[in-house]
Amino acid sequence: MAEGKPIVAIVGRQNVGKSTLLNRMVGRRLAIVEDSPGTTRDRVIASVSWHDAELTVVDTGGLEFDARSAVAHGVQEQIEAAITVADVIIFLADVKSGVIAADVEMADRLRRVEKPVLLVVNKVDNEKLEAGVVEFYQLGLGEPVAISAYHGRGTAELLDRIVALVPAPALTAAEPELMKIAIAGRTNVGKSMLLNALVGEKRAIVDDAPGTTRDATDTTVDFDGQSVLLIDTAGIRKRGRIERGVEQYSVLRALRAIDRADVVLLVLDAMEIVTAQDTHIAGFIQQAAKGVVAVVNKWDLVDNKDLGEWDRYLRSQFKFMAYAPLIYISAKYGEGVDRVIPEARQVYEQRGKRPATAEVNNVVQQAVAAHILPRKGHKRLKIFYATQAEVNPPTFIFFVNDAKLVHFSYHRYLESRLRQAFGFTGTPLRLIFRTRGEEP
């Protein structure tokens, strides 16, 4: 039974359109797309929603069978790692180049995988090109699915096929009914040491060597009479520096652990702030709509402890996550560690907050009156009413005259007004705009 969201891996040789397909599935430009082969050098991981299903999709680097370079060798290993963890595998080929030796070799590998494999033939931009799809039956992977990722042709049907193959959602009993906290961050920031400090005994191996923790480790502890599940994830390395074998597997395990959590402790290194990888991990936490507490570790090594200056710097680096509380600690000496769980608990409680619909609409109407509504041509946005539909994460549905009129800046404005009125510290908000009369 899969933990968290099912994982879908897109594999295939170079320049068949893996990044373009991921962008199409996500609904926005996420991966780098160029015509030159080998542009995607590392996995790109994103959350994809389709109807009622939530998926984690992994775009692997281009496959080079005859590769001699270290980069190409690493790409092959990433594909093997993705296959190991994936629940469904998309083998992407190119109708314009037809079946070549690399496709045959990859198909031989995939036929030995005891997991669902979808053979998808890309760049079928029109009916004339559909005739070339027949050639791919020789790969022995069943009926090919014809798509054009660039034009969106056949991609909705592909997503339907994927959803039909992914494992059923885990039973409620599979996860204990308690607050689940994931400890996440890049390697060697002190995650395992923080776990040991929180638990009060040495549960995880602590070593100065980066990447000591190879997999997610669950520990159930009691804090002031409340049971808490702590998930110590494997460190997430910088792209291009993921080592062989199980190290690559642990990256996806770490992301899956974040999916399972209610609140994530994003551990940062006070001696190396802020790296691109820190913001990458923070972005995944936000995309997964998890509560977050930013924990700055190794505070004992810092000379300038001006909290105001540090707060301003961190807020400037994580503008998209300004709602996250900041805590400064030394896991090694236990300084500030006593604040971590209470802060996470407050975030967890904020995620369960549900103000009355009348209160929500009062705040929204005040926001509408205080700010010019966006318009397009002669058509201006109208907000009829709003309601909170879900908690954990807090999700609001706005019924409007035309959802296409909602600009990103106005979306952000409404979110800011909701936070001013109700708090929601430490948690992202989901705002869904629905044209009145439209089917959910």
C-alpha cells in the first residue's frame, strides 16, 4: 500500500518530450524545455491533481545507453531509482523518430518490472502521424497511447489511464490519528540530531557525514499527553549531487514523507543560509499544502544573533512562504528545542480552524469594497459569496461570475485579508474560484 500520494515516473530516451509532458500535466511551465537533447539533467518532481486523484509525477533525465560521461551515467541511475519507487511508469517514445535501438533496450528493461507500465507515443500532433503509432506495438508493452504533449492532444485520456492504474488510497487505519510532523531539509543540516533532541534519546544515527539517514524513520512520542508521530526524512541533496543507488531512492522517500505529514519542520543551516535547495524544498512543502515551521539550526555557531535582521533576511528569501513561523535553535546543545513542538502544534491547530460562513463572507465583502475588482474588457469580476469547504489545509471556495477574471495578484490579496482576519499561521491556504453554475 502506497504511503502518501502515488508516484508516477516518466522515463524514456532523450528529447522525446518528458519535460513537456510534465508541464502539460501540471498545468504550468515547470521543467526546462528546449529542443537540444539532454536538457533535463535531473529529476523534476511535482504534484499533479486530476479529478479526485492527487499524484506525484517524476520527470527523469534523458536516457543515454552508450553514455560515457558522468552526467549521462547518473541519468541512467536516476531512471532506475524512479522505477524502484514508482507506482506507475510512463515509457515515453517519439513517433517522429520511430522505434530505435534505445527504445528496444528500454522496453526490455521495463518488461521485467512488476508494475504498471504505460507505453506513450508523443508528438502525434495530427491524424496523419497516428499511422506511425502502430510501429510501437513491437516493443511488447501493450497498446501504445498516442498523445501530443505540446498541443495537449490525448493528455486528458492519458491522465484517466494513469488514475485507473494507481493504487487505491490508503485506508484510514493505515495512519494513526495523531499529529504527524516531518523533519525535512537538505543533507547535513542536523535533522537527525533535532529528532534525537526532541525525543530525548538517541533514535537516529547522527554523523557529520552528509546523507547518513538513508530513509524516512517514524518515531511516536508523547508531548504533554498528546501523541505525535515524528518522521525524520532522508536529506534532500542538491540537484546533480545525488549519489548512487539507495541515496537516489531516499530522495523520493523524503518527498513521500512530506506528503504524509500535517506539519513539516523545514530545517535550515545557520552557517549556510539560504541555498537554492532550501527554497526548492520549501516550494515542494507549499505545493503539497503542508503546514510549516522554519527551524534555523546551529544557532550556537552564529556570532550576529540580531533576530530582527535574521527574520527580515529569511522573509526576503522565502517570500512565497511568509506565513511560516521562524525558530532559532541548537539541536546539539538543546537550545530552543523546547519551542519546536509547541510551535508545530499551533500550526496544526490553525490548519483545523473553520470560521463560520457568515464571518468569511463579511471579510470577503470588506475586501471587495476596499480594492478595485479586476476586469477584462467590459467584464468585471463579481464575487457572490465564499465558504470554507475543508480544513487541513484550509480550503475556501469563491463563487464568482467568471473565474478567468481572477488575477494572481487579486488571489494573493484575498488570501492576505483572510489571514489578517483569521490567522492561519504556518499553513498555506487553498483558494478555489468557481464560476457560478459550473460543475465542481
